[in-house]
Amino acid sequence: MKKIIGLGISFLRYLERYTKTDMVYLARGGFWLVLGQIASSGAAFALSITFANLLSPDSYGIYKYVLSINALLLIPTLTGIDTAVTQAVARKFEGTVIPGMLTKMRWGVIGSFASLAVSLYYYFGHNTTLSLAFFITAIFIPFTESLDIYNALLQGKKLFKTFTLFNSLTQIISVGSLIITALLTHNVLILIFVFFFSNTLLNGIFMVISILHYPPNKETDTDSLGYGKKLTGLYIVSLIANELDKLLVFHFLGAASLAVYTIATAPTEQLKGLLKNVQFLILPKLAENSHRDIRQSFFIKTWIFGGIIAVGVVLYIIVSPFLFHVFFPKYPQSIFYSQLIVISIVAASISAIFYTYIEVKRSGKMLIHFHIWSNVINISSLFIGIYFYGLLGMIIARIISRYFVLLLTAYLAKKV
């Protein structure tokens, strides 16, 4: 076995002459990240099938609506700190992890109060279900996302195997809990509680295990927390734009239409998970080499990666009707929408890598330009699309905005 592994490593080193890439690092890290994505996608797919077949479209729509609003209520937990801490750990400032977590918790209290305000809004609007749903989210907001910062430690230290194991277990156990709950009851409030409780508990367990097994050193980078807050400020409008489509569908077209939209966009959401793993893989490498010139081959490799994604998109368009008829028989209207939206994943895959490059370079000016222009196009196109053309307009708006972002990130990455 050792001989086979040695031959494999030798072959990868040989390929480096032509790819100009650390192929051993890519193979080791990429293997575990892809394995984790398979587990994550499998769990999410199983949950989608369960909810689509057991819950009514209205209940499923309400569930997705609450999670979308929750994503916005998590903004005060300073999501940008995770990226900043990952970069700090990659530069050996591992002691930044705990201060980062505590900072996220303190700021997360603001999100809890905001969730309570939303709860009261729906209470006085005589919508008991949504009122209780946002009361539940208020309890968990300061903790769920803050305890998740152990991922920054593992990513920064390039512990992709452990990262994959912990995240896969979180997904499998959390999804398993939701599936069992859905089989026992169709009460959307119980499902929402199980979602938050299971994720918070698992994040807390893996946070403790990560600190005990991979104790961070005492070196801290206080500038990273400030940079993380700046990143969060830049992320705010993007986070709103990412959830805006679901909010607009819920309010303009209703909960049942949101269920149709959710099923249609589920494949692209899973592909977005793959893109995050690619970003996790390249982020520590780019952070380590932040003061070196990135060779032109970086951009060539990025476009090649986009070409590979395009092949997968074509295959999905071909097989998607069969998949929907088998697994989502209640949602035949989602097939065409799904085939359409998946086209945008090619643009999203390439722009995600370009954006990571800009982010690591800490080019504040470029990041500001990106978030202003990308969100202006994104938000305006969503409103125009759903107002004039309903669900189809929403899908087309998503495609247009993602290809605009591709052109914008390519231009800004070249300028950095």
C-alpha cells in the first residue's frame, strides 16, 4: 500500500511540472472536501425528498421562509470574522479563534432582539405560526453561528479530513433528526426547533473537540477581528440579496410557490456547497502566499475549472426530468425552472474563486466596488423580474446577475 501511495505522490509531483500547482495538496485536501460534499449533498437531497413528499407546499414554504429570514438575522454575528480568522490561522495566529467566537456571540444578541421584534410583528398581525417560529430563532441566534467558528481553525490549519468529518456528521445527524421528526409530525414549528437545536448542539460539541485536540497557540492578530467586521459590512447587502429571492417569492406569490422555487433551485444550492469547498481549499494557500505574485496560470486554471462545471451542467439538464419524476412527483412545474437556473452555476463557480483572490489580497477598494455594483444589479433585477414575470422572471434575474458578477470579479481580480 505504501508503495502504491508513493507512486501516486510521484505521479502528482510529475504533473506539477505542467499544471504549476501543488497537486499533492490539491489531491489530499480536495479528496476530503469532495467526500464531505457528497455526504452533505446526500443528506440535503434526502431531506428535500422527505419534506417535498411529506409536508404540504405551504408548510414547506413557511419552513424555508423562516430559514431565509434567519440568515438575515444572523448578520450581527459578524459572518466576515470566519474568513478573517481562517486567514489569521493560516498565518499562524491561531489564538484569534476564541476572541473571534466571543465577539460573534456578543454581537449575536442584537440578532436575537431583532428576531423578537419580527416575532412581535407577526403576533400583532395574528400569524401565530410565524410569531412562534421567530421566537424560537431568537433563542439560538447568538450561539449557532458563533460556535461554528471551529471550521475557521480547521481550514486555516488545512485539517481538511477533520473538517470534512465534523461537517459531515453535523449534516447527517441534523438531517436525520429532521427526517425522523417529519415522519412523526408535520408541525413546522417542531421542525424549526429541531433544526436549530441540533445544529447548535453539534457545533458546540465539535467546537470543544477542535480546541482540545488542536489547541491553538497564543498568537493573536487583533487586526483580523477588525478586518472581519469590515468584511461583514461588505457582506450585508450581499446576504440580503442572496435571500431576497425567497422573501420576494413568499410575499408576492405565497408559501406554495416558494416550495416550488426551493425544489427547482435545490441542485444549484448543492453546487454552491461544492464551490464553498473549493474556496476552503484555496483560501489557506492564497493567504500563505499573500505577499507573492500570483502567476497568470491561476486565472487559466480558474477558467478550466469553470469548463468542467459546464460539462456537469449539461449532464444535469439531460437527466433532471427523470430525477424529478422519481423523487419530486408533486413538483413537475419545478423541472423547467431547475434546468434554467442551473445554467448560472457556471458563472457562480468561476466568480467565487476570483472573489476569494480579491478577498485574500485585502483590497478594500476592489471589494467595495464589487459589493456595490453586484448588489445593485442583483437586487434591481430580482424586483423587476418577479414583478413583471413572476417565478420565471425571478429565475432569469438570477442568471443575469450571476453572469454580471462573473464579468465584474474577473475584471477586478485582474486589476488587483
